[in-house]
Amino acid sequence: MTRALYSLCGADERRFFSPHCWKAVMALAHKGLDFEEIPTTYARIRAIGGGVSSIVPVLDDNGRLIPDSFDIALHLEEAYPERPSLFNGEGGKALSRMVEGYSQMIIHPAIMRIALLDIHANLDEEDKAYFRQSREARLGKPLEVVAADSEAEKAAFAAKLEPLRHMLKFQPFIGGQTPLFADYIVFGALQWLRVSAGLAMLAADDPVTLWFERCLDLHQSRGRTVTAA
């Protein structure tokens, strides 16, 4: 059996930074599935499977191509039901959709404003041009203007994690006593920040930091899978 995950990288092909790709990496590790991670720049994405997707991750599971991290998780749950569950039923899927909304609407925009220039600096030259054009069109401002507020964003970032901090008073993971895909959604966002700009805005004893470290420790036997920075 062959399984490959196309993951976004910068100029350094060992530096994977996409939050969505990290979700897929953690989902595969959770299921205990072997896979090859293929470094993919923005410019290479449309070459995957003859243009199957304009985004990564894309999972090639023995010839079946699945784009989108959530769809990958749903596929893994259906294709490998005998392995540890990513959702523990329909309630877990609904929970994960809610967490996905929180992550993408609250956490991701803050990280983008904090790490914008760091992300740009880590790309190769072709990707730098694409990233600048696409993000400036989306944001309506030059990257440098958006990044001028990065220190204020760093100062405000910890407060955006208060819902997670509240939940961690009652259980060690979003999924309860053990992690589910919902954990990997927020983990992916914070790993994106960690790889791109660091996590200095979170205190070492912050419950979110301790949860993040628990997530880092989950699949240590898989080597680079969860430790690259």
C-alpha cells in the first residue's frame, strides 16, 4: 500500500507550515497510518493529480486523491474504522465543525497578522510573488502595512484562546480524556504560528501551552511528523 500527503513547504523543504496540512498529518498519525509527506510549494500545487485541487493538503491514498483537511479526516474515519476514531461519532463531527469555525474565524486571522512577513520570508522567490499578490488582494493593503500592527496582535492573541482555556479546566483535550480531530484543528493553527513566528506570546504555564505540548507529545514515535519547527 502507498500513501502520500502533499504538504505546503517554504524554500526549506523540511519546513512545513500550513495549519491545514498539520491537521492532516496529525489525523494520519492518530490513525497509525504510514505515509510519505511530499514537500509542495504554492507553485507546485496545481500539478498534483493533474490539477485535482488548488489547495493542500491533498492525500493520495492508494490512488484515491482527497483534498481538504476535513475531508481527509472524514475519509480516514470511513476507510479505516478499525483504527482509533477521529470523531467518536456524529457528535464529534459536529464538535469539529464548530471548532473549525472558531479556529478559522478567530485564531487564523490573528496569526496571519502576526506572522505575515515571517511566512513571506520563508517562501522561495516564485512563491513570494504569489503570496504577496494574493494576500494583498485579500487584505486590501500591502503586507508591510498589515504587519505594522503585529505587536498589538501579539499582545491581544492570548485572549483569543480564552474559550479553549476555559474548556481545559475540565478536561485535558478538546475531545475529552483523549484527543479527537477537533484538537488537531486548533493544534494546526498554533503549530503554524510556532513554525512561522514562535509562541512567545503564550506563557509557559498557560493551560493552552500545556495542552499544545501534550499534543506535540502524542505521536513522538513518528519523528518529524509532529516535531518540526
